[in-house]
Amino acid sequence: MEKEKDVILGNLAFQDDISVLAVNHNEIVSTLSRMLQEQGIVLLHMLYPRTDARTHQSLDALSQVLRGQGEHEVASLIEGESHYLLFHDPLKAWRVFRDIRLASLAIGVHIHYCGLGGDEAEQALQYRVQSEARVDAGDRIPAPRLQR
């Protein structure tokens, strides 16, 4: 049972005399992202503000963009205000992530990939997508420079 706790919680640990552990959102998504790393799963955390006219307009515009690109399933999930989207296709995740950033003023998105979050996750995913594109294009695309 101890081993199972370690695997599920990553680097979080229970104290010997305590049976409950407080975790925050970042620890949860980072651990999930790390657990899904081998499968190459990308997690997008969607942020929907309180509902007002601006939110509806932004949601409608984003939905139209996604549907226009054939992403009907993703558009439906966003219209239903799903808070977490898991993608097994890194290119699709990258495109949706960029579309949300470019097409929506009111809806936010955070990316989690390979146990990373924020800019580090974005750079890692961008590098993977561009690496795959280089292979498909016969290595004509230069490698991105990652900031450290």
C-alpha cells in the first residue's frame, strides 16, 4: 500500500502520524501530468470567468474558430465549460492551445505537459511539435531555442 501512495502522489508524502494531506491545484495537475508523461498526454486547464455578455461572445467566437478547423468535439467540450481537456495528440493540443490564446479574450488556458506547467510546458510541447514537423518536412525547419 505504501508503494501505491508514492506512485499516486509523486513527491507528496504522508507523515507517519497524520492520515490526511492537503494538496493544492498545482500539485494535483503537476502529478497527473507527470503520470501521463509516458503516453505523451497534454492537459489543458480551462479558465472560464464569471458569466457575462463578454464571456458568451468570447466563447461563441472561440467555438466558431474551433469548428471552422474541424475541432467539433473540442468546441462542444468548451461550450460545456469543461475545466480540463486531455489530449493524446500533441499537435492537436498545441493548435487548440494557440487558438484559445488568439481567439478568446475572456477565456484563459493553462498548459501542463510532462510534469511541467506554464511557460516550461508550453516550450516543451512546442519543441515536440516542431521536432515532429521537422521529421515530416525532411528536417527543413530549424530547432527552437528553449529559454532556461
